Amino acid sequence: MNPTNDNAPAPEPVRFSRLKLLGKSPAHYACPTGESAALRKGSALHAYLLGQRHKVAIYDDGKRDPRSKAYQQFLAAHPDQTILIPSELAPVEGMRAAIEMHGRAMELLTGGVAEQTIHWDLGGRGCQGTPDVVHVRPDGSKVLVELKTCRSSAPELFKWQARGLAYHAQVAWYADGLERSMAYAPGPVTATYIVAVESSPPHPVTVLRVCDSMLERGRRQWRLWFEMLRVCEQSGRFPGYVEADVDWEDEDGEADLAWGDDEEAA
């Protein structure tokens, strides 16, 4: 175990967007990748719906090319903003219009505290999160709402997708953070929702209530990842998937599959 350096800067707070990478491997946590097109559009939708339009900038001088001097100058002129190109703006506008036509979704997404970062401590480790919307009731209890874009908002398909993307763990992370930080009011989080909108036309919207049983499953998941993180940080080691040799044996009945999207073998 590495010796403690009292003069070392404190590690950045644990955020769920990084924590969930431990679901792949500790190495993925240690080396996160950049944002995807889907993430950019999702961030822009949040900004448009939650009164943060100033957080989005439209680059219409050509393709998003990191090698382009014009694009680099645009990035420098718009720090801390989500950068869209015109072809990405159209689906964002479509999703926003669909949500604004959905009464229940708008009831949940408006009138609360939107995208305010909260901080809390967990076993001496700093943590933070930015819930999409938090409604504070007169008795101090809270309602947590998350907005998600998705391939399908058909209820059963979205539940399957949401579980694979650990949305239940994210909601539990925010709910527990709200209670630990006592942000806005000292009361508990009594209800949690996900508003899901399809990223392709006609952009149907589904409101999913995250029930206590699923919330508890999500809580167990983030706690497992958090314990993994603490072990990695204390040891200074962030390994990949496995460290032992993996046996490859023929298994009767195992089908041969061709993976068309694999990288070409060297």
C-alpha cells in the first residue's frame, strides 16, 4: 500500500459518471473517454428544457473537426458549453417539443431546483452530483427527477436499457447524496422518477417511477463500485478486466459468431 502524502492535493470528488466506469474495469475509471454525440445531444436537451440555454453553442462553420483551426478557436470562445452542429440541433428541438407536449413530464421537470451540484462526504471521501430536478415539498421531503434520452421509450425496452446503463444506481446515488448533504431541506427523498424521450422521431415520452425495490438494487450497485474505487485508490492500482490467465476451452453447443464491427486484426 502506498504511503500517505499529507501534502498531496485532495482527489477530485467522486461523480457517478466516473464511478459507473468501474462497471467495466478500474482501468476505465482511471482513463475516461470524451463525450459522445448522444451525450452532447442529451446535455443540450437538458439545457434547453431546464433554463440553461446559455450552456449550448451552435457551430455552423463546417464539420466538427478537432484539427480545424476555426473549430479550435470556436471551442476556446465557448468554454464550458455543449457544442452542437446544425444536424444535431434538429433532434434536440424535436425532443424538447415532444416533452413540452407531455403534461406529466413537464409537471416533473419544471418548478423545482434544476441542475444544482451538491456535495457530500462518504467515509472521508468527497462526493458530488448534479441531479436534473429536485422538488422540495413543504414538509422538507424531496422528489428527484432525471431526464434521459434513449433509443426506445417503450416501457419494457427502456427498463431493460436503463438497467444496463445503471440509471437505477445513478438515481440512488443522487437520492442518497441529497439526504447526506441535506441540500435544500433536511427531509428524505420520497419519490424518484425518470423522464425518458426517444432520440428519433416521433420522440415518444415515457415517465418511469423508480420503485423502492429498484432503488435499493441501485444503491447496492453504487456501493459496490465505491468500495472498489477505495481499494484502487488506496493501493494505487487500477487494473483491467482480469489479472489472472483466462482459459479458453471449447464448449459443446457454443455457436461460432462473426463480429462485423471488430477492429481488423494486426
